[in-house]
Amino acid sequence: MSVIVRGRLPLSIPLNFDLSRTEICFLIDEYIFSARDREILKARFLDGVTYEKLAEQFDLSVRQVKNIIRRSRDQVFRHVDRLLH
């Protein structure tokens, strides 16, 4: 299964290349050090789990989940951007 990343991602990161699910998992594992944050980002990004369900699952507020996703996503894609340029 390949995740096509073109234009704008659901997470608002502008990119234009193809990544497999395995490659995305590798990038998340490589650059996100908190196990909880990795799990949250993968669940949202790869599986489409809602913020509300993630908040309930991890006993966090929706705002905290959104902040974790934004911060983690930005960290991963900063590294991807460096690799590409």
C-alpha cells in the first residue's frame, strides 16, 4: 500500500512526492522520540483516527492531541525538507 503525498496533506504540509506507509512509519520513528507522540501521529496520519478518539484513548484533551500532532508533524517534515534540499 502506498500513501500518495501530493499538494496539501490533511495535516497541511505542502509536499510533492510519494511515500509508502513503511517509509512514513520510518520517518516518524526516526524523528519523534516520545513513544506516545509517535503512536498518536501514526494513528492520525496513517489511520485517520479522529482527534476526539485519540484524546479519549490517551486521556488527553483534544487541544493537547492537536498540539502533539502539529508539533510532531512539523518536526518530521523539517527533517524531510532538509533531506530534499
